[in-house]
Amino acid sequence: MHNIGEIIEKMREGTAMGPVRVKEIKERGIPVVGTYCTFTPWELINAAGGFPVSLCSTSEKPIAAAEKHLPRNLCPLIKSSYGFALTDTCPYFHFCDMVIGETTCDGKKKMYEYLGQMRHTHVMQLPQNVDGKNSMVLWKDEILRLKSVLEATFNTDITNEKLSASIKLRNRMHRTMMEFYDLSKLPCPVLTGKEIMLVSDYLKFSFDYEEAIKLVSDLTLKLKENYDSGERRICPGAKRILITGCPMGKSLEKVADAIESRETGGIIVGFENCGNLKCSSSPVDESSDPIDAITEKYLNIPCSVMSPNTKRLELIKKYVREYRAEGVIDVILQACHTYAVESHSVRECLQEAEIPYMAAETDYSQGDTGQLATRFGAFIEMI
Ligand code: SF4
Ligand code: SF4
């Protein structure tokens, strides 16, 4: 087994090779399907013989181009994702045969109308409420409609056997990530938030699932072994922070940097947001009918586009307990109304539980790095 530095370097290289691997996948005639959201049922795409590719972009670069069509006062994630498609500068979008969207927030669902002019786009109609029989019925219909669209587009049959195999694979990926995330439950953390972000990205963008599962498991094992033999990678006095809010990516590494700098003295022990704990902590039930189990898993994602979204509050408190967090930082992307509005109820709920909380609004520019560091520093000092 390699040492920790070598494993992390291998992951960095694997992520950087993502575009080359997608090109090879495409050249082998395998369908490439673009996704923008945690609500997209990954298992259906995989069972259709396709490769799901996340197109949620976190770069500032294509935003100016996007603003030719989209309002400036819109979430940077939407503008960046659209800008990459418009300028055809994202290799992942470039190789996509089709994209799948969902009616989540207003900006995203309207953006899909324009994306449809560039690629075959299928939009799933997401119910806005998790409770109640009606939402389950509506969402199951949407899952079945997507199944038919994938079968017709890629001339295949998505059998229950294929679906069950995809569910098992995806659950293994989630379990592997949960074992890795759970290292941050140790009394003295062994990971930085930036490392957690890197490993999450690696599993998403390396496109060799078996190799990725093996490497993440190796890293988890090695970190645990070193911890058990007394190694402490992180300063034991660092204040433990749970991140919640909007999805984060490369441009928002500035948040992790600001929290974890020596001056600020914090350490991120978990990300409740998309792509991390929120999607890996609840696997699809392998013992139920695969379509019903997929319907249930995806409808229950506690995203702020749902109303009400009380499950997110429970989840944050649960993670605070399990990951021994001493404070919660809510990262809100500029003009993201659903997370910005929900911030009030998160604050109230955490205040009641006497858990320190702060919200920070930001975008993909790097201009506010100093300001963020000052605010995080003041928050962490007060914990
Ligand atoms: S925050 Fe909500 S809308 Fe955005 S990617 Fe995650 S699940 Fe989808
Ligand atoms: S961060 Fe907010 S505004 Fe942006 S795509 Fe996600 S839910 Fe929509």
C-alpha cells in the first residue's frame, strides 16, 4: 500500500485525468449523460449502460459569457454551468449525449430550457414536498418516465437485474465514502476539509469505479492505522466545524482555506451539503423493488428547494453530534434564495440547541477571501 501523500497524489492525478477518460468512454461508444443535481437517479443512468457525469460547475471563468443570456443577479453555480455549455469549454459537457435536469430552484429549471437548445435535455418534474402519498406517486412516475427516455435514447432495456446491480455498485461507493467521512468522528480529526473535498471529487471524476473504491478504502485504512499508532495530523486544539448550505467545489476551496488557516484555527469535520454526507448517508434499499427504492431515496433528499424541509435541520443536529462539531457554518451562494431564506430557520434551530452558527454569503470570485477569513476567525474565536 502507498503512503498517505502518494495516495492523495494519485487521486489528484486521477481527477485531472477525468476529461481524457470521458473522451475514451465516448470513443468506446458508451453513452455519456450529464447531470446537475443530487436528485438525478445515478442508478438509472448506470443501468442504461451510461456514464453519469456531474456538470455542476464551480469556476468563475465562463460566468461573463453566461451573463449575455442570464441575469447577473443569479446563482454563480447556474451561470457557471450554463457558461461552460454555451462556450463549449467544458470537456464533460462536450462529450455528453444528453443531459438530465430537475425542476429544483427557479434559476436552474429555467436554465434547462436554454440548455435544451444545445443538447438533448430531459427535465424531471420534482415534487416540492417530501411528505404525503401524492409526492411519492408523482416522483415514481417521473422515475419511470426517465427510465423510458433512457431506454429509447440508448436503445436498451433497463431490467430489474441491471438496476439492482447499479444500486449495489452505487451503495458500495456511498459506503466507501461514509467510512472515509467517518474518520472525522475521531476525537482528534485526521483530515482537512480540503482533503475531504479532494476525495469526494476523485470518486466523482475518476470514472474507474472499482479503482476509486479501492484507493479511497486504502486511504481510510492507512489514516486509521496511523491514528491508532499515535500519529496526529491535525492540531488537537483546532475548532471542529460542520459545513452546511449550497454545493461547494474548486472555487469554494477558499472557504476551507479560510476556516483551516493557522490564524483562524478551525478544522472542517464534515460537509452536510450536496455531493457529501447528504448524498452518501442514505443508500437505496437493496431489499425492496428497485424502482420504489430509488423513488424513496431521491425524494427524501433534504434540499432547501423542498418545502417544508425540516429533515435538513434534524440532519445538521445529528451530524453535529456524530462529528463532534463545535460550530456550524452555512455557506450560501449569492442569489440562492432557497438556502438564503432557510438560513433563518437553521439559525433558530441551532440557537435552541445551543450550537454556534454563522452564515456566509459568497460567490466564485476570490475577492472576498480576506473578508471571509476575518469573519470565520471572529466566529471561531467566540466558540
Ligand atoms: S443543493 Fe439541491 S438543487 Fe442544488 S444540487 Fe443539491 S439537491 Fe440539487
Ligand atoms: S445553489 Fe441554490 S440557486 Fe444555485 S443551483 Fe443550487 S439551489 Fe439553485
